[in-house]
Amino acid sequence: TEHHGSPLSDLLGGEDGGLVLAELRLAAAPAMAALSERDRRILHLRFFAELTQEQIAEQIGISQMHVSRLLSRTLAALREHLRDE
């Protein structure tokens, strides 16, 4: 099957995805600001540039496993912040 959406749009779904994404960006802004430059870059590369973990690892110069751990840790921190909001 053809794939037109991004991984993030797949999670958000349909027409309201853009609105939900905008609300999430506003809510997550303080948590994003607290992240390191590398963690913000990894999130951007994964969810907006839609690179694989392996591609991110090559660009940043770390192992794919390290990218996986950083993504897990960073997403957990963002979820915790959003839950507290």
C-alpha cells in the first residue's frame, strides 16, 4: 500500500491531526526547551524529517541502539510533562 502520512500524522489521524499537532507543540514547548540540542535534533530527524534510527545514527555519529535509547528517554520525558499539564 502507498504511504502518504508521516509517522506522527499516523498517530494523530485524519483531518484534525494538524490541530492536535499544533496543540501538542504548544503544550510540549517548555519540555522541548529543556531538552539538549542533540535530543531536539534527534526528535526532529525522526518525526519531521522521517529518518530511520539507523539514518539518524549515521548523521549524528552514534550507534542506532544509542539513538533508540535517547528517543525512548526523550519521549518518556515529554509524555511525563504532558501528563503533568
